[in-house]
Amino acid sequence: MAEIKPFNGYFYNPNKIKSLSQVIAPPYDVIPIEEREEYYARKHNIINLILPKETTNQDKYQHSASMLNEWLRDGIFMKGDKSSFYLYHQHFLANNENLLRKGFFALVRLEDFADGKILPHENTLSSPKEDRFKLLNATRTNLSPIFLIYSDENNEVMKSLEQNKEESTFADFVPLERKNSKYIPKGFPHPLGKKHTLWRISNLQTNDKIKEIIKQKTLYIADGHHRYETALKFWKENKKDYNRWILAYISPMEDDSLKIFPAHRLLKDFSLDDWKKLNNKACDFFFIKELPLNDIDKSFKLIREEGHSRHAFGVVHNDNGAIKTLLFVSKNEKKLLGKMQQHSPAWKHLDVSVLHSLIFSHILGYEEKELQDTLRLAYEVDRYKAIDLVKNGTYQIAFLLNPTKVEEVKLVANRQERMPGKATYFYPKVPTGFFVNVFEK
């Protein structure tokens, strides 16, 4: 079904760049604003290409293209000498547990979602797609990999890669510590993980075998929906074969180290009338209990335990400086789901679907598009930061969620449905800066 191939891409020249720790960065959309200057201060860091700054002479997209051409000309980026897949081990800490996620880098042939070879799982927004399209149009380069997952119960692909990796590593390093962020989550302190190791796999027979295995699979977009849709649009407008391939990191979904965290929802301009409406109408669908905000970890333990068999949300509200914390736990599943029409059971049973369709739309009367267009709705993975943003009045209310499960991602995607945006936060993020895929000029 899906088609992949090894690639001969550009990467940072080790004779020019002594450590990849200085030049990699998280994906463009998850670099906290308060940490960006850290990355800009590191010479030749990839942030200069994926989140370029405007200059007096160029807009930011032209500036990125000029800088990329300069780095190519000066040998900051060099091209490999043979087409390869790249095995990738990413060590990380999650909920105080040391884990290792395995996957590999490849080029993936862009396909329409309707063909069922590559499937999305969540909605996208027009503004990020317009931004990424302008950047791609200016640079003619995949600057950042998307993240794909696939089902491989026998682990055939990873076994083949492990058995045929080159003896010496392609890269092996530890990322730099975060310094300036006020919020460094206790359970997952670095978005990129703790240690990175890559090996090249250039054996032709091995790579042909992997290509054939993947042809029998469906690939699911875990991260990078906006970049994928942007690349597909670009190819349709510039139909050259080399434009139809996108740089991707691919990992099996059965891996226990494939972790998903929730993106908690925050709302601005949430009035006291909204608060009264929420409390008055929510009791028709939810048991409402108190949450011990003085112990955030205990609160999330309660949300998790209640959410095993029912829908459960934490709610933190700033009522003119008085902080109120509640736990919503669903009562009657049939009554609750009856308010969510025109979707499959798999979609209806998602916590994020219940939150957006039942609470935001049915109870509060919000239109999803209006929430997005007016920037009233925000997302925050760090639960401590989400609660602080309500306490300090930046937002009036937070809805705290349990994570979406990888099985739910697969079920909804197979139905060719889309979850609400930011329904998943796959952790750790796949770094930007290992490779760039420059289209032929």
C-alpha cells in the first residue's frame, strides 16, 4: 500500500558542526516562545530555517531560503554518498521511567488520504498550513520530518534494521539541557528526550525487503499533519517526481515506548454566565466532584482512575481570583453519546470528542471555528503550566484530559474520520535537524 524508499539526503557536516546537540531543535510548533532565543543563539541551529526571522530586506520565508542556500554553499550541510535508511534510537524519560523508542528515517511517497495508504487522525488549521506552504515554496526543501506509525506485530522491519545496521554509528549524542524555561515538566523534562543514536542501513537486499513489508501496511500520521498536507498541495502544484516524496520518521505502533500525552484545553473570555451554564447543564451528563488542586499529581491520578471506564475531565476555573477545581465523570453513556451525531462509535468514545462536541458545542454553545479563529482556545501539554495559566488569569478555565490511546488513533483513522485538533501529543518529539530533503533544482 504505502511506498517508502531510502534516501541520499543532506545532513550537518561533521567537519563544520562538532555536535548535533548545538543544531537540532524540536518541531517548529512545539518550541516554547520563552525558549526560542536559546536556539537562535546557537550558530547554524535549524530553528533559523524552520522559524526564520524577518530581515529589513527579506520576509522570513525568503530569509530561510537564502540561509539554506548559504549553508549548502558553505558546506554546513553535506550530501551523503549513498541512499540509506537510518535506524534511530531515542532514549527518553516519561513519568520518571527511562524508555527507548525505536524507528527509522525514510522518504515516503505522498498519497491522497482517500486512497487509504496514508491516513491522518486529527483536524488541521488553515493558518499553519498557509505558513508551512510559504516556507516550502521558498526553500523547496523538507526541513523537518513528519512522524508516521504503522502496525507490525512481529516487529519485522525493526528486526531487519537492527540486524543490518552499519557497525559504526552515524550520530550519537545527548541534547543540550533546557535553561530558560520557567516550566520544565517533572515527568518528561525534555521534548527531545535524553539521548540520540542513529545508524545507516545501506544494504540493498535489506532495504528492498523493508520496502516490500511497508507496501503491505497502512501508515498513520502521528505528528506533522500540517506539513504533510502542505507537501501534498505543493506536489499537486509542482508535479515533479522528486516533489512527491516527504522526509519521515516511522515507528511501529506496538512498541510500548510509543507514548501519547494529552493536550489540555484552555479558554479565554470565559464569563461567569458560561460558568453557570456549564454547571447547570453538565450535571445532566456528569457526576461533579471536587478535585484537590493543592495536590496536582493526586488530582491527575483521580482523573486517570475515573477515566478507565468512563469519560473524566478535570476543570479548573478562575472566578475573579477564587480558584475552583472540579472533576466531571460521565453518568449515562447512551444519553451522552446520543448528543453526538454523524460520527462513528470510535470517534464518539474519545474524550476529546466528548469535550468538544458535548461540552463546548452542546452545553456552552461554542462554534469550533469561532474558537480557533478568535484564538480563544489554547492547548498546553504541561499540566502544571495549564493550571498556572488559569491561576494567573491568562485564561479563565482549563479542561484537563486523559491521553488518547494509540488504538483509538488507529480506529478513528481507519474510518477516515478526524479527531479535534491537538487530540494527541506523541512524546518525545522527533528532532528537526538530522536531515533535510532538498528537492532537485
